[in-house]
Amino acid sequence: MAYVFLLVIAAFFAFLSDNTPTATLKIISALLFLSSLGVMIWLRVAKPDDIWYNGRAVAESVKTRAWRWMLRAEPYEDVEDIETMRKEFVKDLKAILKQNQSLIGKLGISSAVHDPITQQMISVRKLPINERLEVYKKQRITDQALWYAKKAKFNKKKSTQWFVVTVILHSIAIICLLYNIKEPTLKLPIETIAVAASGVLTWLQAKKHNELSSVRVQLNCTTPGHFKMRH
């Protein structure tokens, strides 16, 4: 968003500079364009989107392992020797973090895992199978379904809002062009409006509101096939 904002403001100052004899506004416009270029280069080098997606993948992997451990699902089926299963779980978490060492470094945290198993996880693991399944249905399946449904609704709303903004900017540009035919000597910021409209479209595509708003989540309250739970 910063890139789009800087680009629009730079174009606006460039428009204003045409009506002034001094070079001040041109310098400001050039600095703003330079700043937008810096943001674009930073996005290319730092790749914050990649960091986010990798972080999401790691979080989902850890969450899946945690649920497997609580449900006594493969590979943590052993009921009697909980300490062995605890060590297996910690070992698996360390392996996940080591596989994403670059991400861990960028986040500025350590890949060491001491005792990630909470008392709540132990309590769920000790429950009978039907109660464990009920916990999984409520806190994993239903919770995830509601979260995705909420995000889909949010993205649909944002998609509509940005679409309306794009239509308004295009309409203003058309009106300015038509008015310019009547008053050819009048200088209107048509280029600036065009840049703003293009910037909004770019932002909409980058945020993927349209794609994300089409997510449909089906509530499924059965045990996943890949979870083989022990009684």
C-alpha cells in the first residue's frame, strides 16, 4: 500500500509542478518517485509475502503435530509411555523448525524447543476417545470452518469496497477528460487520477480479495481419515 500511495502522491506533485516556475515541486515529486522505487526494490529483495507464507506453513505443521499428539494419533499412539511420546513430539517440532531455519532467523527467534506440551494438551490426551473426538470437532474442525467463513466474508466486503473506489476514480477521469474538451486550457490532474485507479487495481490484485472471498468451507464433523486414533 505504501508503494501505491507514494506513486499517487508523486504523480500529483508532478502535476502541480507544471503550473509553478520553481523546481521545488519537481524535486519533491522526484524524491517521492525515488521512495516508491525503494519500496519496490525492498519488496523484491525482502520478499515479505514469502516470509508470511512460510510462517503460515510452519504454523500449520506445528498445529497438525500438536493435534496428533493430543488425539494419540499416528505417530503418537502409545498411551502408556507418555514421556517417550513427549520426546518424539519435541523432536518432530525441532525438525520442522530446522527445515525452516532461514525463516526462524528472519523472525529473530531461536529454533530451540524446550517443553512445548501444555497441561491442556496432556489433559486432552488422557480423555477417552469419544471425548477427544468431540474436542477435535469443536476446537479444530468447527473453529477452522468458522474462521475461514469469516475471512471469506471479510474479503468479499473488501473486494466490493475497492471495486467501488476503482469505478469512482475511472468515472472522475472520464468526467475530467470530457470537461477538458470543453475547456482545453484548463489543466486537470487526469494522469494522477489514472495512476490512482491503476494503483487501486494493483492493490486489489495483490491482496487477492476476489479469490479469497470465494472460499467455501464445509463443516465436517468426522474424524479425518489420516488420523488413526488409539482408544
